[in-house]
Amino acid sequence: MSMKKLLLLLAGSLLCQVLGSGSAIAADPTKIKVGVLLPLTGTFAAVAETQKQGAQLAVDVINKRGGLNMPWGKVAVEAVVGDDEAKQDVGVRRYRYMVDEGVKGLGGQTFAPLAYAINAMVSKNPLPYFPVCVMAKEAFQKGKLADSTFATAFSPWTVGYMAGQSATRTLKKKRIFFLARSDSWGWDIRDGVYAAAKEAGAEIVGYDEVSLGTGDFTTVLQKVRAAKPDIFIAAQFAADAVALLKQVHQMGLGKEMTIFNAFTTNVVAKGLPPEALEGVYAMHYFYYDLANFPDKEVAKSAAEFTALFRAKYKSPPDAYATIAYIAYMEMFRGFEAAKSFDPAKVAAALRANKGEFTTVKGPAYWRQDQSAVYKHAAFLVKGKGPKEQKNEWDLFHVIGSQGGESVMPTLKSLGY
């Protein structure tokens, strides 16, 4: 064999070894990236910031124990954070950028329509995707969520149903005035409230709806007063809820009827004067102070999570921070259980063992529609007034909880 042929063979052999080694490195990484894509500027920025905190805390928890436990060793996790601006075009573009960056999983979105758009892209090019917002009920219809999409929060229908159940069963109210927001959020909550009211034999004595961003509720609240309900349930959220509840207080409606904001957060409560928060009921995905909650295991895990969160951020976790934390911890559990970052294997691992998993607010499982079902889906809370609040975060009394399969839309209604 000539020297030239020998050199060519050696070069070819070396190239194969390098390529093979590169494939092994790619297949068995010592560090991975996960995407955190949220509207960090604009209307939803305050909520998105809490979601980012929850996601980053989950990454910290994994890295502080040395990384993900994978068959080839420990794997560190890096969070790649992006701003989707709650805009379809921006969000899709930045999602594609994250995919090009090689993220192994993605979580995010506060704006539900964008989450649904990203889900459509995940359907075509699978990636473990965990939306951390409350997606429309329609999104959970059979065949609409990608095989590797897992929704940590429920739909607005469930929010409404839990609010209706709490109003009629726990608070024993029979005459309801409901104020919707004129979009899928408000209409889904309305349908859930109406379903619970029908089951309880309660009467809807008034209805109205307003658009997102409404600032003046005077005309609507005059209608509410004229209808003389024993409870006023409103679907307004975030800044809209703050504006509404301030005006409810100014008009003194809380002296004439029970006020119920369907879904709240600590950010909303802190935006209100204590006098306006006092006596207002709401459903809360997670309230940090469960010291007096009957389920002592949940109270303990909530306290441990709160201490962890406070140590990093100097404040207690809010609802959407908790949604994000649970989502990313499930993503990481999926990687470890699958012993792989392959989307199909991760999805199968999450569904194994009846889809059961443990969260900071108690046991849960993944349902056939890829929505999480919680023993304590949300907590019924009652706002504290100025005489009861001991510090800036002492916002609510926890009255009880709603959860389980019964607060979810039936699988049959979703086409299963």
C-alpha cells in the first residue's frame, strides 16, 4: 500500500472517530438548555415576572442537587429566557430562535392564544412544551393539544365552575349576577359558573360583559345593584380586577351583597387598598399561607416551597409563579423518568403510572386531555381588611379548596 493511500485511510478513520465522538457528546450532554418564553414587557409583564421566578427556581433546585439524574451522569440545566411580548408574531419568532438554540423543552406564555399557536408548532415538530397560563377550554378538545404538550393549569371553565361551586355550596348563595369579559376567558368562566349554578338550583339574576382593559365599570355596577343579587361574581383579572374592585368598594356594593372575583393573585390583592380587599372572596391557584389548612401534608409542602421561594426572591410565591414551578419540575421529572430528552419518550414517561405526580400543593395526575388534575385545584380565599393584615403579604384567609375530576369539564364533552 502506498504512503498516500495509507494517509487517506488514517484520515478517514480519524474523521469517523471524531464524528462518532461528536454524536455521543450530542446524545449524552452534560448541560442542556430549556426555554422560558414570557411577555416580560407590556400588559402582562407583572404576572410574567412571577412566572419567570417560578421557572428559574425550578432550574436552581435541579442544579443545586448536581443536575438531572440521567443514565450517563448528572446534567446541568440552563434557562434561556425570552420576551414574547404577548404578540403572536414575536412569540413565534422567538420560539423558533429557542429551538435553533437547541432547547430540550419549553415553558411559558401568559397570553393563552399564543400558547395555542406554539402548541400548533410543537404538533409539527415535537418538543416537551408546558404552557403556564390558563388556556381556553377549546384547547383541550380531543386532538388539539400536541402529544408532548402538558398544561399545568386548567381551563377558565374550571375556574368558573369552582367559583360557582364555592358560591352556591360553601357560601349558600342562590341569586347570582355574573360579569364576564368578552373573550374566551370570560365566556368559559361564565359557562362554568352557570353549570355549577344549575346543579345547585341557583338563579342567574343578571349578566353583562365588558372588554379586556375596561377602566370604568360604573354603568355595569348600577345594573348589578338594581338586580339585587345575593352574590356578584366577576371574571375580571389582573389590572381589570383591581379597577373593578376599587369601584365596587367606592359604591359600597359589599354592604349589599357578597363580592366574588373568580380568579385572583397576590399581585391583584396588593393593588387594592385593604378596605377594598376586605371580605372579597376568590379562587386562588396557590396561596402561600396554608398553616391552618386541614390537609397538613399540603400545608407542610406549601410552607417548604414558600421558604425556598422567599430565600431567593424575598417575597412569598404567587399563583402564577407556582404554576410555572410545577410545570418545570414536571418537565425535569419527565426527562429523568424517560432517561432521555426525546419528546415522545418524555411524554410517555409523564403518562406512566396513571400520570400521577406530586406538587407543592398536593397530589395530581395528567388526564387524557393532557391537563393536570389536582386534589386541590384552587383555594377559596377571603380578603383581609386593614385591621387583620399583619404585613404586606398577609392578604387572605383560606376558607377551603376545590379539586379533583369533578371540577373539570368531562372528557366526553371534549370529544373523548
